[in-house]
Amino acid sequence: MKYQLKTILIVMSFLVLPLQALALSAPHVESYTMNKAGTVATLKVITEKGAKITVVGGPTDLPPVTDTEGKGVVEVQVGVVANEKNNYSITAQVGAEISNAAVYVIDTVPQAGGSANQPAPSATGDVTPPVAPKLDSVPSLYYGDSIRITGSSEGLANIYVRNSDGKVIGSAQANEIGIFGVTVPLEIRKTNRLNISAEDTAGNEGAPGSVTIRVPGPVAPTNGSATAETVKSAPDTATPFDDLRKHWAQSYVEKLYKAEVVNGKAARQFDPNGLITRAELVKIALKAFGYPIDVAQTRTSFRDVRSDDWFAPYVYLASKEGIVSGMNGYFKPNQPVTRAAALKILLKAASVNLGAGLVTFKDVPRDAWYMPYVAYAKKNFIVSGYDDDTFHPENPITRAEAAKMVVKTQELKVKK
């Protein structure tokens, strides 16, 4: 089998909420290697030094990877589906600045007479312990009695979280490309010191990494996730979030905060320039348009949504109401939501009548699944596109931009 490789660079300016010029260069993939099974590819991404790389696409959720060494090179593992064209949208972020997106395609459709050029299998008798898991952002200050820790390690590794007494308080197994998530309890009004280690498939457990989380006290019931809309800051007469002062989206976020639609990522931090996930936007959409949510229900609708995930009640309700439908049985809750998907989620939650509008953008085909949502959003000034009359539906959106989309949709007075 021979893999046909195609790379497409899509030149785009970032989201128009508000319009602004970007100087950050788009990343590009220099090369990639495939594992023996043909299920995981490691992309060598060339980017700005110190950039955070976000990849959207493939069968598995992919957490951002940061160039911590400042070399301008990042390796990202992505899931690959056999006999398909696998599309990946790749963006770079440095501070508040997000680059244009590059679309990378790995075509695994067999070519006549070809054979796959795959790496040799790893040696047997592995006695080398894995390195400590690489964790996604974990707040040092947190309110709540549990937290969900996510990160990456070796594929299929067992992940153990131990408290300062050495007791295992949480465990999980990483997926085939090493992505994991584990919910662990926290002690209120204490400083929680946690050690997180990985055990590979040969039974070797490596040295742990550690995190320290101070929990000053409880808050109203939350769903225990470090990556979700879970931490509510104390009221402030100016703004509830220190990182929103003089930010262009301050008024939109404050409006949603006062209505208890959004909360922060940590105490007094909203992270307006961070990307928002599919699960986070679903929760916001349901709350923004008045859906009754039973946080105690444990049913799930997708293979990658467990009953104990903080977002399970929201995703289940959104699926039941026809707001989301997933992809081949998967929801990809932790994947950054794209512009097109965000519009669909918000407009379906708002129960709007899309009509038959065809006034859209030159890069939105009339037969695209998202065309009716984009047309409605443009007509009603929820989005306005770029100066070159493009929309770029595959670009991810930030938390601030999502807040503006929600408020603009609410102002249409089409609540459920």
C-alpha cells in the first residue's frame, strides 16, 4: 500500500470578531512518519518559536502541543483512518495571536501496485519505563471537590494519580495515541499535591510528574474539570475577570457571566484568547437558550463520552434535542470547535428558522452542510466574514469570539 500525501495551505485571516491583521505565520508540516499499524502519524510541524500548536481532525481528540524548547519545531501525533483522506487543520498561537490555518491531508486510500513505507516495529522485551505524562494546563488555584486532569503519554499506557500519601485516587488508560483524561477528588480548604505516573503495556511504571492545586473552598456544584467552564469567580463591580479588562469582548463576556451562562477557567481568569472546545460550547449554548439540564443523569450518546465526564449531561441533552449528532458515533468533546460547527450548535440551540438564504461567502459552497447556518448568520450580522469575502469555516474560534456569537444570537430574540 502506498500513501498519497497532499498538503494544502489555506491563506486566511483570523475570525472577524473583531477584524484584525495577523503577523503570526501559519505552521507547516515538514514531514511525517506512520506507525506500523497505520493508525497513528507523527507530524513534524514547523512553527514560530514558543508557539502552541492546535490540530483539529482525525478520529481522536488532540490536545494542543507547545514548543516548550523554543526551537520552532513541534511533533504532534494524530490518529489516522485507513482507506480515507484524513484532513487536519493546524493553527499556531503565541499569546493572543493566532495564525492562519494550514490544512494537511494524509491520503490512505490504496494506490495500485504500491506498498506502505512504514517504520519497523518496536523491539520486544521492553524494560524501559515511560517518562512522566505530559499534562494539559492544570490550575494552581481551583474551587471544587474534584477536577479532571488531561494530557498525553505512551499509547495505551495506564495512568495513575496518587495523593501525597501515595494512595491511588484516580486511574485511566490512554487511548492508542496516548491521550487520556482522569477525574480525581480534591480536598477542600487544603493544598492538594498530586503525582501522576504512566505504566506502559509491558508493565513498566515510570517516575511521576507532580502538580499542586490549592482549593480555598467549595462553590456551587460543578462538574469537576480543569478544561471546562467550571470555576466561577467572585463578583466584581468592574469585571469578574482580570484578563478581560479593556479586552474587546469584555461586554459580551460580562453579559453572559451575569446571566450565569459562562464562568472562568480559573479564579478571576476567563482566558478570552484560548480556544473553546465542542463540549464547552454545547454547555454554553444550552444555558444561553434556557434548556433544563439534569446534571445527575448518567446516560451518554457517544463512544467517547463517559457517564462521569463533566460534560456528559450537556452532550446527552444536546444530542437528544438534535443540536449535535457527532461523527461516526464519536463526539470529540475536547476538540476545538470550528467556526462552522459553532454556528450550527448555537443556531440549533436557539431554534431559529434558517429559511432559504443563499447569501454567503465565496469559500462556502452551496452544497456544504454548513451553508444554511453561515447564510443565516451573515444575514443577521452574527458574523461578517473577512475583507476578501471569505468565511474559512474550518478555523477554530476563541472563547471571546464564542461569547460574542452567543450574545449576537441571543439578541435576535429567538430563544427556545
